[in-house]
Amino acid sequence: MDAALGFPVLVGLIAVALLFDFLNGLHDAANSIATIVSTRVLRPQFAVFWAAFFNFVAFMVFGLHVAQTIGTGIIDPSIVDAQVIFAALVGAIVWNIVTWALGIPSSSSHALIGGLVGGGMAKAGISAAVWSGLSKTVLAIVLSPLVGFLLAMMLVAIVSWASVRSTPFAVDRAFRILQFASASLYSLGHGGNDAQKTMGIIAVLLYSQGHLGSEFSVPFWVVLSCQAAMALGTLMGGWRIVRTMGLRITKLTPMQGFCAETGGAATLFMATFLGVPVSTTHTITGAIVGVGAARRVSAVRWNVASSIVYAWVITIPAAALVAALSWWAVQIVK
């Protein structure tokens, strides 16, 4: 383990981690509210309050399996020190800001994982990686949007069949009400999976400094701080990305919005209970593409969807490179 840090440095690093969590909420606010806004069930300003509340209370529903994976299952916790954590956070934050400014819904989660891998490998080489946990996470890059896509498409088929005898007005009215429930579940899943990633970062930092004893765990104050930071970021909203997610990929009706959110929420609930740190951005994008494709393939603007896929592919390498450069910069300054 690293030599003990001074208190101001430790507090500073925790503050940077919470800043990442805030930016994660800001960047991923679109994931929680894009469908309910684009179907005009809620105005954006009300939707962000709705999403922020369910983001915050997520810790009451889920265990801390994802935090455990981030803290001990991506890079070897024995090589973690202040420089590695700082580099990981810089890599993730820089990539988040770049993609947010460009309106690209890339993954905050995979930016953080890329940052951890980049910082860890810059210090200890390729042996720093915990390949079992890292391979599980990389597999989730492919599986989470695919599962979201398939579940949403299946839900559209089931719901369309169940409501075939109803008038379009009655269907629209019913799903405007149901979308409140589906948006709540999605925000709950988002808060449960995403906030735990920062919990894992802060907990492994505290563990590396000997503040948690011999066993890795996540203190309750870390849980509350991370949920609050993410909820605050969600309140600030991410309007550029909302437009891409909810309107530019495909136009949605309340029924389709319900199916996208429910498919996305089911995927996140499964992943969180299994301790897999998936991308909420990937998941909801896959679900939105699924409901669009269920209507007809041409209903999806595939050029927008493909540009998003390119951003996914480069997120981990780009964040890892920025993190590695940050680690080397710290060594030079030292």
C-alpha cells in the first residue's frame, strides 16, 4: 500500500472523485430523462427533479456489488495509490467534458474504467489489470445495449398485441401515466449502478491509505456522498445530450418511451445485482434503437446511432491514454 497521504491531499482526491460523480450525473442526466421528455410526458425541468430523486434513493434498493467490482476487480488494489486515483479521475473527467461539449453520449462508466486501467498500467505495467473483472466489464460494452435492444423490442411487440383493441387515444393516455413508473425505475437503476463506481474509487483510495483496516468495504458516508453528488449533477441536466438521445435517434410515442425505459431498467437491475459496472448510456441507447427498429428499421437514424458507437469504442482507450499521461506528468512534477 502507498505511504499515508496528508489529510488535505486525501480530502482533495475525494473531492475530485465527487466532482466526477457530479459530472457523471450531469453527463448521464439524459439517460434518465430523454424518453420522458421527448414523448412530452414531462417538461425537462420537472423531469430532472424526478430523475434526481430516484438517483439519490437508489442506495436503499441495491447492494454494493458494483462498488466492490470497481474497487477490487479492475486493477489490483495493492498497486493503488494517490497518483493512480488522481490519474484515473483526470482521464475520466477530461473525456467526459470533451464528449459532453460535443453532445456525444459516450459512457462515463467506461471513461472511469479506462482511467483506472491507464493509471494502473502506467504505474505497474500490464500486470496491474485484474483480467477477470476487466473482461467482464468489456463484455458488458457489447451485451448491455444488446440486452436493452432486445428487451425493448420484445416489450413493443407484447404491448402492441395487448392494446390492439384499444383506441390510439386510450393507449397514449395509459402510457403517459405508465411512463412515470418506467422513468422512475430507470433512474433508480441509473443511480444504483453509476454512483457505485465512484464509491468504489473512494473506498479503494481509503483502503490503500489504511483507513478501512484489512478488509475492503464502503463506508456509509461515502455511499451518501456519492448518491448526493450524482443527484445534484442530474439536477443540472445535460440538454445537449437529451436532444441526441430522445429526438435525433428516433421519434418516440409514450408507449415506445415506456418500452425503452422498462427494457433499460430491467437490464440495469440485472447488472447491478450481479455487480457488473455497465454503461447506462449504452443501455438506454440500445433500448431506444430497439423500439425504433420494432416500428420499422428506417425509423432509426442509423448515422446518429453509428457515430455514438464509434464514441463507445474509443472511450476506454482515450480515457486510459489521458490517465497514463496524467500519471507520468505527476511523476515529472514530483
